[in-house]
Amino acid sequence: MTLTIRVNDLDVNLQTICDLLCEGKCIGLPTETVYGLAADATNGRAVARIFEMKGRPKFNPLICHVSGMEMAREYGRFDPVSEKLAQAFWPGPLTIVLPLAEGTKVHPLVSAGLDTIGLRCPEGPARDVIASFGKPLAAPSANRSGKISPTTAKHVSQQFPDAELMIVDAGRCAVGIESTIVKIDDGNICLLRPGAITSEMIAEVSGVIPVATVSNKIEAPGMMESHYAPDAAVILNCDSCPSDAALLKFGNRMPNAASPVSLNLSETGDLVEAAANLYAYVKQLDESGISKICVEPIPMEGLGIAINDRLTRSAAPRGIT
Ligand code: TXA
Ligand code: MG
């Protein structure tokens, strides 16, 4: 049975949450991007429990969430480029992959045995919980592996109906898709996963233009072909929609579509609004029981790059994970 605490009651429950984390339990934690399944990043058993609950392949490293630069420096080695990015975008939806700091106390399971660590300082209640706990929290998105990331507390409890899990409910996530992930290597910036912090924003702050990684090695879940998958088949860039398919709209391209069920990511064509609605709407259409979801074209600019990235994964042939 999951137990939900409203974010307004967070203060009175902070001690209980910290006690649970101390015992090595996982909690459902809202961030500005998506809800995370969080546990003490220095406790191997706690981190193992995250993998177990998610049914997640062990080779996939977790993001380590910190309350600020001071904590971050204990875990990752910053260089001038990463320092600039953290100063500009933290707290916020940017994960920075850095060399592990010497003598770091993070459990090796968090970085899946790599000599790097993905660090992020989230905004809002998650940061308060980490500051109060005094140690970083490893937290992947709070969904079963390969499923759609949760953007409400209810989505989290639906993913883990039988787990004893405390979930902090802060309503819907403002950004709605996972953080941008960059890897800093010798002053170069590799974009491992697109997100709300765009390449243009990163280039402007750092003076370095990020390169999208082309690698056979799985470095971010966005590189696994089928990910973020609903049960229905997803068809992208549709200009028409058959009468037996659900329609995910963007703007007003098909005013007369015959679809029995449709949702509009943003009637005005606002990419920020579309990102915030994306997972909740795909989930809602999927739950209508329909076997196909047609998606209207989303422009490949700004946040549209991250939205298209996630949609392409959800449309990929299943089983290639
Ligand atoms: O917005 C987000 O990033 C959310 C919220 C909860 O913070 N978290 C999230 O975590 O999306 P997750 O586990 O679903 O995706 C994180 C990905 C990992 O799967 C991994 O591929 C990449 O970040 N990552 C983490 N550490 C890494 C490392 N040391 N090197 C390369 N990639 C890493
Ligand atoms: Mg995830």
C-alpha cells in the first residue's frame, strides 16, 4: 500500500521521511521534471532496492541528486565548464556527468561501476528533503523500467500498487520530461539526453557547443531503443488519423479528425505546455484501451527536440531495450 503526503504537510513529515531514508527505504519524490524513486545514494542496499522495485537493468546508472554545490563537490570533480553550467542552471532540470570525486562515499551501484557520476540539484521539495537528510539521493524516474515516467503522485502509486512506499504529492510536475543530461569530458560537452535545458542555452552559458553523442554504449536511457513505452502502438508525424486510433494533437492541424479519443498537448502550439502534458496525455490515451496512438508533428526546435526524442522512443519497436 502506498501512502501519500501532501507537499504542504512536508515540514511536519520531514523527520519521518529522513528516518525512512536512513532505514534504506525508497520514497516517491516530486521534482520539477518527473517524480523520482529516491533512496540514500551512499547505502548499497537502499540503491539495490531502487533497481529491484523498478525492475531495472543493473548496467544503467542512476542520477545522484544533491541540495547544492557544496554537496555536489563531495561527489563529482568539477572543471570550469561544469562549474559554469551548475551555477547557471541549478537548481533545475540539468544533470551533469562528471568524474567521481576522490574518496567519494557514493555507492558504486549508483554509477553502475563507472568512474563518473551524474549529478543534479532539483528544484522545490526534493531539494528540501535532500538538504534535511544531509546526503545525496539516487533517484531514477518512479516508474517500472521501460514505462512512462510519472508526472503526478497518482501515476507513481499506480506503478507500485503493492509496494510500501511513501510518496510526497506536489501535484503535476512543471517541466514534465526528464532532465537534460550532459557529460563533460576535457572541456567538451556531450549531450546524452535532450531536455528543457536546450543545447542553445548550454552553449550560451558555457561558450561550448554541445555535441550529440553517437555511441554504441548505453550511456543514457534515451539511447535504449524502446523506452517510455505505452501499451498502444505509437505513430509519429501524422497528417491524418484513422477512425480507430487515438489522436495526440499539437496545435490545430486536424480540426476534423474522426478519432474517437483525442487530447491536445498545446492548442496554441506552446512547447513548454506540451512537454508538461506529454506523459500524462500519452498515459491517458493508452488507458482508453485503444491500440494505436497517432501523434501530430511537433517542431524540432527548443523543447521540441526533447519531446520528439521521447516520442521516438515510445514509437520504437518493442522488445529492443
Ligand atoms: O529528470 C530526471 O533526470 C529524473 C528525475 C527524477 O531527476 N530522473 C531520471 O532518472 O530521469 P533516470 O534514471 O530515469 O535516467 C537517468 C539516466 C540513467 O539511466 C543514465 O543513463 C544516465 O542518466 N546517467 C546517470 N549517471 C550516468 C553516468 N555516470 N554516465 C552516463 N550516464 C549516466
Ligand atoms: Mg526513467
